[in-house]
Amino acid sequence: MSASAAAVPTVRRGKSAQVRVQRFGAFLTSMIMPNLPAFLAWGLITTLFIAAGWTPNGILGGFGNADAMSWQGAATALAQAKDGTTFHQYVGLVGPMITYLLPLLIANAGGRIVYKDRGAVVASIVAVGMIVGSTVPMFLGAMIVGPASAWVMKKIDSIWAGKIRPGFEMLVDMFSAGIAGAAMAVGAFFLFAPVITSVSKALGHVVDAMASHQLLPLMSLIVEPAKVLFLNNAIGNGVLVPLGAQQVTQHGQSLLFLVEANPGPGFGILLAYTLLGVGVAKSSAPGAIIIQFFGGIHEVYFPFVLMKPMLIIAAILGGATGVATNVVFGSGLRGPAAPGSIIAVLAATPRGSYLGVILSVVLSAAVSFVVAAVILRAQRRRDLELGESGDLSAAIAQTEANKGKSSSALGSLSGAATADAAGSTLVGTRPIHSIIFACDAGMGSSAMGASILRDKLRKAGLSDISVVNKAVANLEDGADIVISQSELTDRARRHAPTSRHLSVDNFLASPVYDDVVAEAKAAAATAGDRSAS
């Protein structure tokens, strides 16, 4: 066994804790991400129709004397009052959506992941018991009770799996799920709901205490490094979105939605690379700015930080500045900014918070730009001597020293993405029919990589090759090639063991794409020669 081969297990053991956290974050994300349109819809309705909204509406917002604001008008309402009739108070859309719809969607998604449709139904039943037994929105509870109840149902079904007489399967399936769901719903009402209510209130008190002691900016010390380590989904969707939604019910808005989603720090770092970078980093930064700031895909600036780990200081200070600005102005969002685009941020900003929110983005970008510019300027001469466009080995070595990562995990940052250890060498003889890009959430960065490679294949006359993007958790075996971030390749291989796996760290620019195109052309030509003969 070679020295390099012997070193692989050590690297993987070093990564195990991070991989476990990423896997947990991906699980949380898989419950939140599909339901983000519902969060956005709720945020828009809240911004428009509550009493302090842009267009207050008692019927839709569920406040005040809603009947008097209906089409009948105040005169009809007064006539009804003289007749002794009572008004019907509309509950509106805001309250029911945050109390029932959003937690039910989360629980349903969690149950579906564990036990497909059957788990989703049982999870929804149990979630209702938890919701009506609590006094706060049950986002955190739904993320726990949904998968847990589906797992219990799966274990119950396994007891008599294969033991039911033919013809009685449907009867047993219906009654077992109904009885188990009802029992767990009652248990959730009396046992689980009070516990989660206490935990939610305690977390809320922690946030309030940090706010009262002006400590909220310190969250950036955890959030910004976690983002660069590809743990942003666990932090944002798993923690900040549920707590932020709970704060909205109490205060009408929450700055927690902007702690992770603020596009300012990433914009500042990319702008510094645009003006002071060298080689491929400088040339690719302007395009990354558009994708990050307007598209909301923050992952595109992570490789730029990985090239120079000291830039995490710029990200932390920029993020802390944004949080501090929102604290000073008392500003926040009414719903999650998903994705973290400036467009989504402004769409979720309530009336009266625009000044604080805009300044939080602008000032965080300014601070991160200044700090990043100082760092890049100090290292510019060395970068020019190294020739960054050809070889980033020095930067990769520095990144490894700071993060304990192998060079294969960062190879694509130098413009030479490395194939993963087993079976990833491009050979040029096997026809390619399907390629999958896999990332943590299966949306932003992998979608961009898929689009880039799809365009390259189309220009090469190979438009018949399927190129799609998926979340790692949703991978299915059978694709010819799976391209994933280096951090996720091990997980991707477990889901698709017979596919060839290629590792990259920068989905935006990798010569692996050109290698894939060259192999596909060679394979197509070989197949054509064989058919001709």
C-alpha cells in the first residue's frame, strides 16, 4: 500500500465530525427547503395585509373589526349591530399559516423522508396533536415529531411484515396507521407539546438576552465559518428560520432571517477579488458577484475564502456589522430571504425596516470589502509571483494547514479539480448518457454547475446527454457520472455506488467539465465508428 493510500483513512476520520454535521444539516434542510415557497408566501401576506403592513386588510390579516372592512361596508355593519347580531371575526391568513400550515408541511416532509407517503400521513396526524397542545409556533417540534413518528410507524409495520393473510393487507395498513397516528397525536398533545413549548421559549429568551446585552453580532463568529464549511443549510434552515418565524409572531419581524442570508459579506469579498485578485480568481469574481448578490447563491464565494482562509475574518466582521446595524435600527425581515438574494431580502422587508435592512447589507459589504482588500493587497506580490491562474498549490497548502483538509478536497481551486480516489478517472471509452450534479440542498450551486456543463455539451453537439442537479440525499444509483463537492463525495458514493464520482470545490469553473466533454465526444466517436463498421 502506498503512502498516499494509507493516508486516506486518516483524512476521512478527521472529516467524520464535519460529515456528520453536514448530514444532519442536509436532513434538516430537506424538511425546510421544499417548503420555502410557503414561508415566502406567508412572509408576503404578512408584509402586505397585517395592521402594520403596506395594504392593511382586516379580513386577510385577521385583525380588528374585520366585517366592517369587508365589501358590505361600515353601514351594513352598523345595521347588523342594531339588529343585535354579532360580527364574525375573520381569522385571516397570517395566523393559520404560521400556526398550522407551515409546521404541518415541515412534519409532512420529515415523515416522507423517513417512510415515504405513509410516514408523511402519520407525521401530519401527530403534528396536529402537537400544534394544538402548544402556545408557540411548532417549527422546531415539527422537525422532530415528523421524522420520529414516521420512524415509529415504520417499526410498527415491521412487526407483522409478511405475516398478514392475503386480502387483509389494506385493512391492517389502514387501521394500524390510524390507531398509531391517533395514539401518538394524543401523546404529542399531552407530553411532547409542553416540552417543545418550553424549549422554544427558552431559545427565544436566549436570543432576547443576547439582544438586551448587545451580543447578537457575536453570532457571526459561528455562522460565517460554518457557511464556508458548507454547514450553512444546518445553521440557516435548521435553526435561524424556525427561531425567526417564532419571533415574527411576537415582534412582527426578526433580524435572525438576515444573520445567515445577508448577501453583504460575500459581495464585499468578491468585490475585493475583482479589484485586487490575481489570475483565475480575479477573472471569475465578477460573474460570481452577480450570482451571489442577485441570484442569492452564497456558495459561489466559499472557494474564494478557502483559497485564503484569513478572509474568514472579513466575512465575520462583515456579518457582525450587518447584525449590529439591524440591532441599532430595530430592523429585520417578516420571512426568510430564500435564496439569500438582495431581491428576496427586500421582498421580505416590512414597512419601516427598509433603511436598517439596506444599511445592514451595504455596511456589511463595505466592511468585508475593506478587510478583504487589506488581506489581498498584503499578499498580492506573492500571488503574482506564484501565478495564480496556473497553480494555487501554495494557497491550497495554506488552506490545508488551517483546516486540516487533504489537497484532493481543494484541488479544483487551483484550476485542476481532482478526481476522487476510486474509479473516477475519465477513460473516454464508455458512453455517457446521464450526469448528475449533487450538492447539499440540490438547488443553487449544483444547478449552476449543471447549467455550465449542459451548455458545454450542447456546443460540442452532445445535447442528448442528460445533465441534472439533485440533493445528495435524493441521489439514486444508475447515473454514469456524479459530480459533487469534495466534502460530499463520500455521501454521494453511498447513494450511487455504481456511478463514477468526480469531486470539485468550485462548481463555477473547473477543467473537469472540459474533460467530461472530451470523454463524451471520444465515446460518441467510438460508438459511431462501431456502428459504421
